[in-house]
Amino acid sequence: MFDPDNQQLVIGVVGAGLMGRGIAQIAAQAGIDVHLFDTRAGAADDAVAAITATFDTLRAKGRLDAAARDAAVGHLHPATALADLAGCALVVEAIVEHLDAKRGLFRDLESVVADDCVLATNTSSLSVTAIASACRLPGRVGGFHFFSPVPLMKVVEVIDSAVGDARVGDALTGLARRLGHRPVRASDTPGFVVNHAGRGLLTEGLRVLGEGIAQPADVDRILRGAGFRMGPFELMDMIGLDVSHPVMESIHDQYYQEPRYRPSPITRQRLAGGLLGRKSGRGFYTYTDGKADTPPSAPLPALTSTPLWVDGADPARRGALLERLAPGVVLDEGARPGPDSACVVFPVGGDATGAALDAGLDPCRTLAVDPLFMDGHLTLMTTPVTAPRFRDAVWAALGHSGAAVSVIHDSAGCVAQRVVAMIVNIGCDIAQQRIATPADIDAAVTLGLGYPLGPLALGDRLGAATVLAILDGLHAFYRDPRYRPSPWLVRRARLGVSLLTPES
């Protein structure tokens, strides 16, 4: 097994596209000799020239001194044939995402490299075990999944196959650290960690849209207000539905139609229509010169004299909302609302209709505010029978304070609650299945997906018991096993301990 700290380490990279170039670049910068091969004539030479130009740019910007630039360039070697990789201690493939192509390449490599050479696949969606099983020595094959662009995305998934030697994963983990990346060790399961954990944001956002609860722009605004860098529809437009929809279908199929990962017909229809996102000029948004033409928020109604009655069952939530009201709003301070007051409730896991009926309030005068995400963007939810004048009274009372408000139709769990709960629940189930450690799950998601926190830390921020209450509310309302809580979440909620707490 190769020593990742060996200063004379020699590796091969097969595939001179974007991923292969990125891997070769960071390896050369780490002082590793890299032999780069591609079946297309001249591709390896072009890649070395492009990487050299990148080093020149880094030098010009002061991020690389002249000696480091020259040393890195000296570690790059274009290869004209697979036979040029014979002396490598490790070969990383970064070719087309096709099982037969990867199997064929590794079989060809086995006739060239020594028996102790490690073969690593950069696959993002294929089974590492399926690739390894075609090899004469399957134990030396491991997954080494980088993210694009490789030099900037500082995480790499190290995948142990079912037929692999644990020492392979150990060596790849050490090499990842030498390359300046955070290794995340995972077992060989569909989607590994990052693509697996990413299902909650996209599929639940699509559920919200599919139920007619809110439009894409409002869903994105609400999730950005909850701390996410991008909402689900912005993200799908950036990735492209030609990439994101097949991944959704693949993970759903590989998990034998697990309801938590259920795709949406919305993306299949839009994919068929060529509405891919930025790359096609139109997706969930339209694009002009590469910039999204985001629909404006609905115009804010004028302030009215309608009194506002705010549920006081939880004084902290009531107080937090009162702080967000515009000056001059008339409050109904009675224990029960007066006959002409608009009523505000705070459901957790429930909807506005259920909260109104449970509290004995008139649904025609009742609206709900998401109580778990009141620090930034406010979500205001109507019942199916809320009268427009009461909707507008509450909307104006909040909006004229300067708060950003999205008005949505009734939904168990509002929007942010249900999306975040799904993200947390899937993260918990990844931990429950022992696919990766809790710390590695959160590191993979924050570095690979850019979430404000990892799924388990997100759950801790809300509280495991609160997340469980949201899921129980969703499960009771929809009667859909999609929302059944993970055992990892249930036990830690009952014990009152952090979701990041590993098994003892």
C-alpha cells in the first residue's frame, strides 16, 4: 500500500477533463509527481498547459511564489499511453460516468501497474463495489470522490467498497489531507454522503411547489432567510435539470423506491421540455445575459386598523412576533380574540387550519407564522378560507416594519420547517446506517453543499425534539412514510442528547 506522505510519491490520473485537471493540479502543488493520461490525442498535453497557466495566474496574484510555481509545473507529466503509468503507486480515474467504461479501464490498468498499486475511482454515483468486482484484485480499489472545482471544493469522499481492503481507504484518507482536502470516510451506498444528504432540500422544495403552496421564488426566499446560500430552485437551475433530475431518479431507484428520496414529476416534465436552467436560458427562472429575472415580491398592502390578536400560549414566540410589528399596529390583548380581530398562531409541524381549529379560532380570520424562523424572512400562511382583509392586515402589520414577508398557502410544517426537518432526518438516517460518522456527515454537507450547518448540527440548533415534532406532524397530516422519523433522531430526542453524539 502506498504511503501518502512519501515525498517521492508518483500517481497517475486518467481523464484530462475538468475533474482530472483539478486532481492533477492539487497533487502537483502538494509535491507529488503526476502522470496525466487521456485517450484523446493531445488532451494530456493541453491539460498540462492549462494547469501551468493556472499556476502562472496564482503566481501573478501572489498566491504562489516563483519557486513553488516551478516545482509544481515540474511535477506534471503528460502520458501518451497507459503503459506510462506502470510505475505509479496510485492511479485515479476521472473518466466518463459509465460503469462499463470504468470497469474496462481498471482491467486494462491491472495489466500495466504493479499488484500493490491502488486504483481509485472518482465516481459520483456508481457503485465502487461494482467497479472493483470486475478487477483481478478487487481489494485494491477504492472511491476517491472530489467535487468541482477540485482546487476550491475542499472535501473528498473516501469510499470503502464491500470487497475492498481497509488499508486502501486509510491511504486515500491520508492522501486527501496531504492535498489540503477534508476526507470524509463513507461506505459504498447510493449517493455516498453528499448526494445522499442533498435529497431533502430539492425533493421537499419540489413537494411544496407540487402542492401549490408557494412559487419557486418565494420558496427560495424563505430558505435563504433560513440561512441557506441558495434555495432549491436556484440550485437546480445552477446545476441543470439534465444533471439533477437523473440523480434524483437514480438514488430513488437504488434505494428501491424509498419514499424519502421520491422525485417529482415536475422536474421530469421540465427536463423533457428543455427547461434546464441557466445553461438553456430558462428553468424555474428565466435568464438574461446569465442573470436570473427573479419575479418581484407581491406588493405590500396598506396598514389597516384591524386589531391583531396574537396567540400567547408560548410567550416567547408571541414576544418575538410583537417585536417585528410595524409602529401603530392595534393589538387585541384579550385572552380570546374580539369579533373583528385577525388572529395569528404558531404551528410547529402543523398547518394554519389545524392550529386554528385546535385553538377554537375562526379559520376565516386566522393566519400562521412560522415560529422557528422569525429572525429573518417571515413566512405568513393562510388557511383555505382566510378572508383577504385579515390576510392583508397581518401582512401589512409585519411588512411595514421593514421585515421581508412571504405569504403562502396552507402547509403542514410551513416551508422552512418541513425542508429543514427532511434534511435533518436524512442526515440522521445516514448516521443510523453507519454510512459515515456524525462528524464526517456534517463536514461533507457543509463543504460539499454549502449549507449553513451540517444536517445534524441543524437538528441540534432546532432541538431534536422539535424536529421530531415537525416530522410527526407531517407524517400525521400526509400519512406518507416519507416523513417517518429516523431511529437515530427518535432516540436522541428521547434522551435529550445531541444528534452529533455517536454510538458508544
